[in-house]
Amino acid sequence: MDETFNPFRIAQQQLDHAAERLGLDAATHELLRWPMREIKVTLPVRMDDGSTKIFHAFRVQYNTARGPAKGGIRWHPQETIDTVRALAAWMTWKTSVVDIPLGGGKGGVICNPKELSEAEKERLARAYIRAVAGSLGGSRDVPAPDVYTTPQIMAWMLDEYETIRGENHPGVITGKPIPLGGSQGRSDATARGGIYVTREAAAAYGIELKGGTMAVMGFGNVGHHAALLGEEILGLKLVAASDSKGGVVNPAGMDARALADHKSRTGALKGFPGTDAITNDDLLGLDVTVLFPAALENAITRDNASRLRCPMVCELANGPTAPEADAILDAKGIVVLPDFLANAGGVTVSYFEQVQNAYNFYWELQEVHQRLDSKMTHAFRSVLEMSRRNQVPLREAAYLVSVARVAEACRLRGWV
């Protein structure tokens, strides 16, 4: 971890600011600054060549005052405990801001999934669940997919948990394949929720979207769905996109589905017909209507924030904007839709999945979309009202809404 960027310190600073404005007492403030439980596990996994490789992994249950911990499991070669802590904290505020009865958690495995075979991925997934199964459960902690984890990986994890328990527990894992109890609408839920929030914010701030342009930083699962839905629902034209291998730009616009198909065939964006190469820094500086950061943390910093020219940023990644950059964007009048509001569609539909698992009754796709739209719209309007009442940016307003709800739950339980 680069000591100049520690996501958990950023998460704590954001909480500290909200706690001061809310006037939280010292005990409540200190309780909310730290995870309630952390698990560190070491996983021996048999590789295809017969050797055994040791992997290190984490599960953080940040706060469960409002309900069971909820959060994805990331597989990444640079995973750290502080990243997982930060993401678990943001999940706590995320479930609170959209007002669903869950707490916040997160998991991580230090690995490079691009170097693993499918059989090795399966053995790693099962090893992780064996190590943490005692701390999971529909009323304890419910994992989901995240960076480099997939519905298939969730299926292996679910099967391992149910094998250990000797009975069906579909609600212990969300983001599952639909035949195993997954929900319709889960695959694009994170992006779709962000699109709904973008729509509401544009109306509130007088930003015309139809016929406008967008750039997507991080054309992975979430980013490519944002491009498709931005085109379909908002009428935006995709002019630039990037991933870990580089970016492409065409000021006249690109067909989002064709670009997604090109990446699926070739494994990269580069070489898409009619486009030029573009760096992430240059992508940030494009004069577009909406910028969608959908990659990893710390993409927008104090060093590049002044380059942004878009009127709106919709944060589909977790922690893409450093606090110092926030101040620069606010001074420029750029509307920033904060990550734990803008990308809460994924956990919202994961909650819907849990509800359907519990009832053993499943909704049609249109019903999932309608319920997600209602949740995201209501959440944005609550944050907007807090922003206007206190004359603060949307990120600070989202913290005030969410932290106040978690703090109230802690007080009602008698924890503080």
C-alpha cells in the first residue's frame, strides 16, 4: 500500500467530518470509526501443477446495528486489509443511505485471478468459504461478488457453505446464478442504480442529458453496463472509454454495445474501429456531460481534478475521488454523485435477492427494475434535501443521512 493513499484513513476522515457536523458523542463517533469484527485467514490451495500455493484473505464486518453485514468479496493482487476496511465502512453507509435493513461488510483475497485456471478459482473459492463459514449466514453476514469475482464463483461458494451446513441456504450468498436463486436484474444493478441517480440529479440541477455525451473510466462489468444504459435510458452518447489495458476515444460517438462486443472478442478496447487511443488522464479532461469513474479507488486526485470539465461525475467505483479532489470539483461547480449513493444499486438488488430467497418466490425483471428505481430515487431525494438544507455538497449530505441512521440504531440498541 502506498502510504500516501490509505483508503481506510480517507473513510475515517469522511466519517469524522460527518460526526462533527451531526454532533455525535465521543463514544458513538469512536464506535463508528472502526470495524466491529475482522477476520484474517490463510488459505492453502492445490494448484493444477500439483503444488500448493498459500493465499491470504480477509473478511471485515464493519457494523451490524441495522442488520446483517453485507458486502462483496474482491480478488485482487494488491488487496490490503485497509482497502477491505474502507470498503466495509462504505458498505455500512451505502446500505443505510438507501435505507435497507443491512449493515456493512467486505471480503478480499490477495490473488491475481487472471493467472488462475477455472479449477484453481474453484478451489480458492471453496477454501475461502471453509475458512470463514462460521462467521457467515443470512442473519450474520452475506457476501456477494465484487472485483474479479463472478456469479460462478458465488455458486461455488454457496455450494461449499451448504455442503458444510448440510442444508440449503440460498440467502447466504447473493449475486448467484439465477438457477441457484439469483435475482433477475442483478448483473447490471450497480450501473442501473447509478443511471437512475444521474437522471434524478440532472433534473434537480438543470443538466440536459438527452443528446449529451459520456466517458467511462473502467469499461468492466459495471462500466460497460453504464455505457449501455446511459445510451438507452438517458440518451447519452459514449465518446470515450478505458480499461486496465488502455482507452479509446471518438468525439463523434461510439456504439456502446459494439464496443462491449469488441472487448469481449479481443480482450481489450484498443483497436475498436474509428477510434484513437486515449490515456486515463486525457479521458478525465474531456468536455463531456457525465463522467462515470467505474474502475478502482483514487482515480481523481488533487493532481488531475482541475482538468475535469464535465458538469457531473457519477461515481460507480468505490472511492474514486480523493478528499482533496472533492474540494477542487466543488469549487468548479461540478456535481459529484458520491459512490456509496451512486453505486448502491448492486447491494439494493442483492437485498431484493435475499428477500426472494427467504420467500422462495421470485420477481419478474420489470418488478426488480421498478423497485430499484423507487429505492434509488427516494435515496437521492433524501440526500438532495439534506444537501440543500445544510448547504453542503452531495457527498457530505449522503454521509449526514447515512451516519445519522446508523448512529441512531447503535443508540437504540444500547451500544452507546
